[in-house]
Amino acid sequence: MTCPICGYADKRNRLDKETFKCRRCGFTFNAQFVACLNLFSRSNDGRVAIRGGRLILISRKAAPVVAVNVAPDEPPKRNEVTEGEARASY
């Protein structure tokens, strides 16, 4: 399984059905969620990063940075437009 943070691929990264731990960078997370992060990266040409202890997804298409483990207090407003793309504002 490929690490969504550093890109290192090794089937031994998946310790068991539930646990992923990268043998290169040490990133540890739920294995099912890591699979979803890898699909996001491949299908959207996006990136996955950790900032301030939060896992975030960064889309190639001017999308907002979205923390996947924190819900906003209010739903995003779709009123800002940048380069023809709708951007959420919080």
C-alpha cells in the first residue's frame, strides 16, 4: 500500500486490516482511510498533507483546503468565484 504522505509503496505498510504505518516516514492511520486518500490523490490529481496535526486534502483545481478530521461550525458559502471555479468561504 502506498503512503499518501511520502509516496513510499510497500505491501508491508499495511500492518493488518485496520492499521497502516509507512515504513519510510512513519505515518500511521486507519488503513481503509489511507486507501481513500490514495484514491483521492489519483483521481483528482490532488495532494494529501499534514499541517498543524491535521490531515488535509489539497485539490489541483483551486478548491479550498479541507481538514478531513474537523467539521466547520457553519456550512460553506458558495459565493466566492476565482478563475471560474466556485470556492467555499468560511
